[in-house]
Amino acid sequence: MDNMDNTTDGTWDSLPVQLNQGILQTLNDVNFTHMTPVQSACIPLFLRNKDVAAEAVTGSGKTLAFVIPIIELLLKREEKLKKMQVGALVVTPTRELALQISEVMGQFLQKFPQFTQILLIGGTNPIEDVEKFKDKGAHIVIATPGRLEDMFRRKSDGLDLASSVKSLDVLVLDEADRLLDMGFEASLNTILGYLPKQRRTGLFSATQTQELEKLVRAGLRNPVRITVKEKGVAASVVQKTPSRLLNYFTICRSENKFNNLVAFLRQHKQEKHLVFFSTCACVEYYGRALETLVKKVAVHCIHGKMKNKRNKIFADFRALKSGILVCTDVMARGIDIPDVNWVLQYDPPSSASAFVHRCGRTARIGNQGSALVFLLPMEESYVNFLSINQKCPLQKKVLTGEVVDVLPKVKALSLADRAMFDRGMRAFVSYVQAYAKHECSLIFRVKDLDLATLARGFALLRLPKMPELRGKRFLPGFTPTTVDTETIRYKDKNRQKQRKKMLAELKEQEPVPRRSFIKNKAWSKQKTKKERKKKKTAKRKHDEGSDPDDEDMKELLKDTRILKKLKKGQITEEDFEKQITSGLKSKPNTEGP
């Protein structure tokens, strides 16, 4: 394994391999006059047909370390790529990161019009992607795993991607550790099954060492492993965050947490911030609150459950000089947003590695940047945990300046619009559920949460119905509003109209009569004579012969279950064919010859 300091290396001319003039010209146009260590290490290895596994701090220039070799290797092909032949494939975990890589690739391809690229990500119409591929072809494919897997299966639409990738020269897995997580494992295994074994493969990530034992699955043959560490860091320690990052923590009680965040953002209006929350529901709730509370500042929200809007929001925020992006961990990895001054972690992430990736959205490519995590008093030991587990030391920051209680204003927003009231309830429930699933459960213990104080911090009007509050109609320390929350109306007239209609329908329904049960008597014996007779009749009909339609429905459900297993990678295509075929053989032919 090669270790290198993360300092600026030499000029591009100092590489042991000669780069194409068009690439050098593009580098000059975008003012990248010097290489970073990960680039100077990876590019020559790729061009000598080596497989590469590179671990480098986030913001160290990994994208160019594979974009340049991809173009160089395609230029060196003996046979020119035909329209429908794919020469390079880049797989990355999020659509924002895929979009970003596509933009960088596009800058270089301006000098090489003979190559085409396509972006295959969620949030777009797959049929349009198929038509675009068939119309223009794609020598370079940049994709997220889910959409790419879907495209491989779309043979009925006239696209045979499995045949197109037979000519593949290069596979790149960006943010490799995340791609090899359980959530992407099945999709990745399916994709790798379609790819030729004779290819160059590169894996890139900031925290990849913990996943190195899984590289075999990605098909690397004797890879050269490169670790780029920060300058001045001891050889035994690999610092995973940029050296020019100022990393802070602050301690505040849950009822003061949002007040402190608002005060901080008001004091830094001219700067650019990413604010991380643990759940999509929290992003929706607190994002709307910040839009009202932090005046004259652009506030954008982005999370994984957004479909079509994400790409535009991401592009709009990147173009801003100052503003706030409220987000989940969908924005934590590899995203390059220019001039981010502060990464604010309102909620600590569910995994320690995600903490490192979040921080790395600032202080990129040698720039200065700061990160701040808000911790509850009972979570303070997380600081030591990060220092040991992630080699990520934090300094304590005492927040100064006036802190105003903004929670009454948030309550007023909920009273004025039922949509905001709903968001607050969902945010609270999702936060508690996420807390219970935290990777570091010895520090983040849900039983230690003061739910009354937490509910006050969420500016709730009343407590939601949830398992953790079962049997607790009132919590000491939490005072619900005197307003009947059922009377709160939606500002959106259509939603209010729908709610009114739904309530009217519920009112018209006859109430279900309550049945009295005999204590200490078996449930089955408490059924009425009529119910028992109904059950016997149903059993008799079943024994006499089932309805053919029911049989067809059962067969359909069975086939659907088998198809789901195939999609999840739990069975092979061969097993799928066998199970479907055996089902057809056993099913009687009711449709005639």
C-alpha cells in the first residue's frame, strides 16, 4: 500500500505518462495547474492497466483521478467504440454526486466530441433515458445503482445494455464503502454480473479501508492500494478530515438547540451553510421554520424522498454566494459545493463514518472551512469516541451573541397551518425512531432522552401518538396548547377541502359496536354463533373447490414474490426461470389449446 502526503504535487507535465493535449488544455482552461497526490498516484497506475483502490480525505480531487484515465484509456483503444458500445462505467451512490461527476466529465468531453456520455439517475423518466441512449448512444455511463440495475433489466424497451457493456474498459466505483453497504449490495452484485472480467477497476472513497476485504466482490485483481494522508500527520495515524478544517462541538439542552442554531445562522448571514438533520421529516419541518425565522437568506431543503425537484435545488444552491441548505445524509458524500463556510450538524449522524463525510463538504482542495456539531449534555462522550474511532479531534466552541427564544414563533406557524403542525408531529416521531437506531447505541440511548424537553424543543402543540409515549397522555415538563388541534386548518384550500370531506365521511360511518369479552375465557370461544357458522361455511366451500379466480390470484402473488427475490439478488436468474416454469407446469390449463 502506497502512502502519500496530501500536499500539492507537481505540474501535469511531471507525470511519468504523457497526457493528451486536449486534456492538458482543459486542465489549463479550468485553472487546475497542479496535481493533488491522489491524482499523481492514480492516473499513471490506471494508464499502466492496474486496478486501483484509493483512500483519500474528502475534497482531495478524487474525481479527476478517474475522469482523466477514463478518457485516456478510451483514446488508446485499438478499435473505436461504436455508437451503442459502453467503454466506461462510473457508479456512485447519490444522484447529486452522479450529476457532479457528469458535469466534470462534460467539461473534458468538449475537446473530444467523438465520445458521448449519459447520466442514469433517479428522479428522471427511465423511458426517456432509454430513448436518449438508443438515439445518441453512450460511450461513458455515469449512474446510481438502482437506476442502472433497472436499465439492465429493460430489454422489452429495445435496449440491451448487457450487450453494450461487453466492450467495457473501465469501471469506477466512487464512494466505494457506501456502495458496498448492505443497502446497495444486491444491486451492485447484479450490475457486476453483467460486466466483463477483463477490465480496469478503480475504487475511491474517504473511508474505504474498513471495506477493503469486500473488494474481491468488485472484481479487483491484485489492486494497488493507495492511502493519501494529511501532511504532518504521524504515519500511524490516518486523519480522515481535511487538514484546514476547523472542527467544533457545542453542548446545549434540547429545548435550546434550535434557538442556538437560529442565532448562529442570523450571525453568519453572509456565509454559505449546510445544516444536517437525521431524517427527511426533520428537514421538511425545520427547513420551513428557518425560511421564516432567518430573514433575507435563501433557504433550500433537500432529502432522499424528494423525487423530481432535487436536481434543480442542488444546482440552485451551488450557484449561490451565501445561503442555507437544510439536508439529510443524501448530501454527505462526495458533493462538491463551492465556498461552503460552515457544516452544521444539528443531529449527529447514525454512523461515525458519515460524520467524516459531512464535515468534508467544506475545506475542500486546500481551502479553509469549519464544522460544528450540536450535542445534548448526555452525548458529550461522542467527542472522545470520534477522536478514537475516526481520528477526528473536535474543539469545544462556546456560542456567543444574543440567543432569542424562537419556539413561540414556530408554534404560531403550526397554529396557522395544519401542514406545519403535521410536519412537526412527523419530525418528532422520526427523530425518536432514528435515535433508537443509532450505530453508537452506548452513547445515543433512546431511554435517556427526556421526551418532555425534546417535545418543547420541537415546539410541539401536543404529543403525538407513538409507542414510546403509550400510556403517557401527559409528560411532566410538557404543557400542551389549550387550542383544540383538530380545529387547525390547512392554508392550502384544496387540502383543507379534502380534509373536510374525509371528516364528513368518517362521521357518517356507523360506529363499530363494542363487544364485551369474558375474562379468562379463550378468544376462540368468545366468538358468536353467527361468526362460527360463517367460518364453517367458508371452510366447506374451500374443501369443495376454490374459485379459479382465487387460484389465479394466488399464482400471481407467488410469481410476484419470486420476481421480488430476483430483484433483491436473493436468487439467480436461473433459479427464477426454474421456479416460474415449475409453477406453470403445476398449474392446470383452463384456457383451452
